Amino acid sequence: MASVIDFSALTLNNEEARSSAEVVFEHAFFRPELERIHGVQTGVEMDKYIPIFGKLGLVGKVDPGSCGVNSNTGTIPTSQKTWTPKLISDRLTHCQANLPDKLKFWKKSRIAANTWEEIENEAKAFTEDMVMEAIKNSQIRIAEFSKTTLSPVGDATGDETLTAGTPKTYFNMLNGMWAQLEADAALAPANKGFRYIESKNSEATKTAQLALSSTAALDMFRALYNGISPEAFESGNLTFQITKSYFDNWQDLLEDKSLVFSLDRTEQGATKWQYRGIPIVIRYDWDRIIKTYFDNGTTYYLPHRALLADINNIPIGTSDSESLSALDSFYDKVTKSHYIDFAYKIDCKVLVESELAYAF
């Protein structure tokens, strides 16, 4: 039976690293915590409706007098959306016998008979940590980048937007946030969010796409701030989320103008980036996902993206928050293997489109 860890690239000898302190681990992919970029709603089940109430229109006219009364026929408009969460699951398997005998940095004892079910070793802890990191990455990928029509280059079905060889079943389970924003942008502008078109996204080569103009990020920030509806400011919870490509461009501009130290502020030793008082979250993970999974060989699919929204207006729905951070790890004596199972329900909804601004 296979192992979660691929040891095939290791040339083991008697002087291999003897402790985890001597091993180099790649840094985990950066991703913001889920609660920082989306509201999280629990208790969400299939076909559960989300009622959306609008605002009552004009009221209040000059009183007609003479015992008359004004009659207002205005109503509060309503609409609804439907949660359609998908059950996401996987099982990963590790066979103890596949641990190379000379791999000493995960050996708690020199007694060769010791096996996983008998000792609490570092290999198990490491594997579980890596699986949990992958689970959290999957939640953001599915909530934001999934789309039911996605398929890889060379696939006879779908839109062939994914990088060649990418299994489409990891991406086409539901219509996530970006799919919904693209659908909104294609509709008539009435009551929809404001879209800023980044012209570099439509260039014919990767080199041309990545060559942003010197003021590209500033132009984007201004457009989104000025274009979003006034009602969006009422919550006081607006946040910019931007690709690293936009952030780098903005930083370059600030440095060129010698403004980099005057336009950021430091809180508790950490730099908190803002634009016109609105916090900025740099989505390094967006750049990684786009360049890894949305590359047709010639161009990237919309490499520069930004969103200005209240995170509660782009909520993630799940049956319970505990399942988003839980896994079941157990050893089976029949197969002499360790299994790691996980399962969670997830969906993402763009609620009030008119209170969003986005760039792509």
C-alpha cells in the first residue's frame, strides 16, 4: 500500500539526518485565515434559502391638511439566494512498511520492532499537519476559484481554462466567488457591483500580462473606491483583497514617490496596509493558484485581481465550523496502515452584488 510521503527522491545512507531539526521543510503556502477574508455561516444545509431584504424607498411629503393623509404605496423589495453546499472529502493512506529503514529522523527508538501504532512518532504528526494545511488550502480554493464549467487545456469538455493535466474534479464542484463575480459582470449594470477592467489581463502573452503600468494598482484602488456604491460604506467593514501583483506595483509606486513610509501605519510591530483608511489583505495565495492551475501555456487566466467588499457580503456556508478544522486519523491492524479521513460541507455566496467592487 502507498504512503502519503513520496520517498523516491531521497538517496538514503547511514549518515542521514537523525532528527527533524536537521531536515529542511518547505514553508507552508501563505494563505490568510478563513475568517479574515470571508464571513462564515454555520448550520447551512442543501437548498436553505437566504432571504435578502432591500430598502424602503421615498417616504415623507408635505401633509395635505384638512384631515387628509398622505398614502404611500412603497414596499420593501426582497430577493433570495440558495445555499447549495457540496460535501468535500478525501482519505489519505500511509503504510508503515514504506518508511525506509535508514530514515532516522522520524525514529523515536532504535528498536526496529516499534511501529506506528505502538509509538507516537514525528512522522504521524508531520503527516497530519501537512494534511490539515492542505485541507485549509482546499477550502479557499473551492470557495473562491471553483466553477462548474472548468476543465484543463486539452479536455474535450468545459472551458479548458485550467492548466493541462490538472484534475478538473478538484475545481468544478460548484460556482465559487470568482465565478459568481464573473457572471455578475456579464449582466446589465443595474443593481450589480462595480467592475474595473484590468486591460493587462487580456494581453496575448504572460510577459505582456505581467507588465503592469506604473500606476496600475493606484488606478485600480481609486476606481474601486470611487465606483463602489455609497451604501457599501455603511457597515464600516470594507476590506480590499488584492493579488500580490497589484501589491508589488503599488509598493513600487510608493517607493518611487518616496511615500512608502507615510502611507502605511504600524500596529503592534506589524505593518497594516491601507488605502484611504480601508485595510488591505494581500492575497499571495491568489497569485499562486492562478499561476499554478490557470495557465494555458501562453497566458494566465486573469492574473491581476482585486475585491473591495464587506467580508460578510461574501460568506462561506458550512454545516458546522468544527468540520472545517477536523480530521480523523486512525490505524487499521488488518491493513497495517494509517488512514487520515476528512469531510466538510462548503459553499460561498455573493449576496448583495450592488455593494461590491472588483477588478479583473
